Amino acid sequence: MKTIAVIGGGITGVTTAYALARRGFSVTLFERHRYAAMETSFANGGQLSASNAEVWTHWSTIVKGMKWMLRNDAPLLVNPRPSWHKLSWFAEFIASIPHYRRNTIETARLAIAAREHLFAWAAQEGIDFDLKRAGILHIYRDRAGFEHAGRVSALLAQGGLERRAVTPQEMRAIEPTLAGSYYGGYFTESDATGDIHKFTSGLAAAAARLGVRCLYGQDVRAVKTDGRRATITVQDGNDSASSTFDGAVICAGTASRALAAGLGDRVNIYPVKGYSITVNLTDEASRAAAPVVSLLDDETKLVTSRLGDDRFRVAGTAEFNGTNRDIRADRIRPLVDWVQQCFPGVSTRSVVPWAGLRPMMPDMLPRVGRGRAACIFYNTGHGHLGWTLSAVTADMVAGVVDQALGSAAAMVPGAALTPMRA
């Protein structure tokens, strides 16, 4: 039986370990925290959103970033301090703008395939993660935003996604608790929401039942290869240790770039910080006033999800500020204000703030597939759609590993096969 190391215990690492175990590999998962899903997979916006597949590589993103550069509360905030990493990333981002249409269509296609995998895995393993299949409503306050959404809808349709324009009256019928004045919206009935942390933790337990060896508190310091096998060096407290495997899959989020560089691969991930608040719905009035349908406010770049009866998650914004995990009050305040404006009946007396670093590639597509060495593979760089795309890219990379190395064991019955994206 072939041995595979998976580096990273977030959503992409855990789904990858699970997909590999289903194919008969002997899998060891390395995670530096004590538990799975403790960084970017801890408290994101919760959306499983094929309707949010539009990539950011558009000139309007550059214009907004420049306009908002001096606003601390801006939805998109770029620290003007230059660094070679940031400059190279934005140069590649601009170079990807001509591929905006193609990449948006491709992302939508992947997102649709991903949710079928994820729902099937959750049902098979009995994972309760506050799944709500009530759709996602995109809201627009002006004509320009609404018309841009119409053009995006045409691209999403080419990727296989159905979403429909709705009037302000229809918006109120879809989500009666939403306050404010709107030009119109777009509604995607097939989209869903759920708690990424609960799902990842549940799938990690399922992977362990399949035989995955989950090593927590193991900080991977280096991945080396002689071209045939991969050696993983970890730090555990004051001690370090190395172990060798037939292959390794790097799913280490923002740390993937440094690990890849040590292997001679270029994976130009930039850490794009996002924020969230979890509003605890501690009284009946707040529970009644909070939305059930998930929302995406394109103007403020905020998304919402209802997690069970007593939690309401609001998340979004993008901050280009290096590897900085500080939770800034001036970035959290707009999220709280948004809740008060759009859902005035919801009490914000009990709010839990959070920030995480999205691992984002310049073209907005994840890096999935082989590295330079025959035994090194990547499943990383999913940006703001890690939760949405995780299940399909895990199955894709597991297929690539299987083709390259062979599991030397029978596949678990019902394991899905998805062809590798070109």
C-alpha cells in the first residue's frame, strides 16, 4: 500500500486525506494546531456558493482597490507598502485579466461538481454541519451593479449554473427580514450554506475511521524529495523528526508558497485577509429577525449564513497586508453596522469577531496537480472559495496521485472519479 503525507488540516487537507483514503492509500495528515480547521477553515462566511464563482481578475477590482486605498473601512484594502511578493502577485493578477471570462466559467463548473461530492460525503458519514439548502440571494442597490450581475449570470450559465433575476418585491418574498431599498437581485436556489469548522472536524473523524493517521500539533518545517520519495520534517515542541513517504500533497494554505519554494516549485499564493462576525441570537426577537436565506451584498462585499437557530454569520472584505492575522476593530465595525442596517431587529450585543488568511493565487484558480518532482502534489490556493471547491479539488488531486503512484489497494465502494482540469 502506497503511503501519502498530506500537509495541512484545513478544509482542503482534510478533504484530500479523505479522498485518498477512499482510494486505498495509507494516509498521514500533518496539522500544526491541536485540532483540524483552526485557521482559515474556522469561521468563514459559510456559503457553498457556485453563484460567487466570478473571479476578481477584472479591471474594476483594480480601480476599486486604488479608490479605497486610504479608507480603513473599505471592502477591499491594500496596504500601500510595497514588497516583492505583493508586486509580483499583482503583476500576475493583471496578466490574468484577459482570462476573466474563461476562469469564471471554469470556477462555476468546478463549484457545481464540488457540492455534489460534499453533500454525498456528509450524508454517507453522518456529518451534521448546519447545512441549509435555502439558496443564496445577491442584492444590488443600484442599476450598474445589477446589470453587471446580469453579465456575470450569463457566464455562470455557461458553467452550468442557473440563477434568476428577482425584483425588490420578489426579494422580500425570498427573505422577508431584509430591510433597506434595493434595485434588484439575483437568486440561486441550488446554493447552500453550512459551518465549515463542523464539517471539517466531522470529516477528519470520518477519515480517521478510514485509517488516516491524523497527527496534530505537528508543525511541518520542510518537505524534501529525492525525486522518488518525500521526506517530511516536523517540529513538535522542542523536538524535530523526519519521516518518509511515497508521496506528499501540500494543502497548507498560505504556508504552501514557502514549502513549494523549498521543492523548486513556484506557487505564488498571497495571504488575503478576510473578517467575520458570528452574531449569537440570544433572544427570540433576534432569532425571528435574522435571515434564513443566505445573502451576498456585492457593494459591501459581505456574505451571510444562518448557522442553526442561534447563530448568524457575516463575513467578507479583503485585506492585502501580508501575513497579518490581527483582528482590527475598524474592519469589524462595518460588519456590525451592516447587520444593524439590514436586520435592525437583530441584537448585536453578543458578537464574536474573527479573521483568517485566504490563500489566493493571482488567477483566482486553485493549484491542483503535480509538482516538479514525480511524488509531489498540490491542492491549495483556493482563495475565497476554499469551502465551495474543496470536495471536487480533493477528488481531482486524489485521482492524479492514483494515476501517478497507484494505491496498490482497492478503491472504497462509491468513491467518485473526477477528471483533472486541463
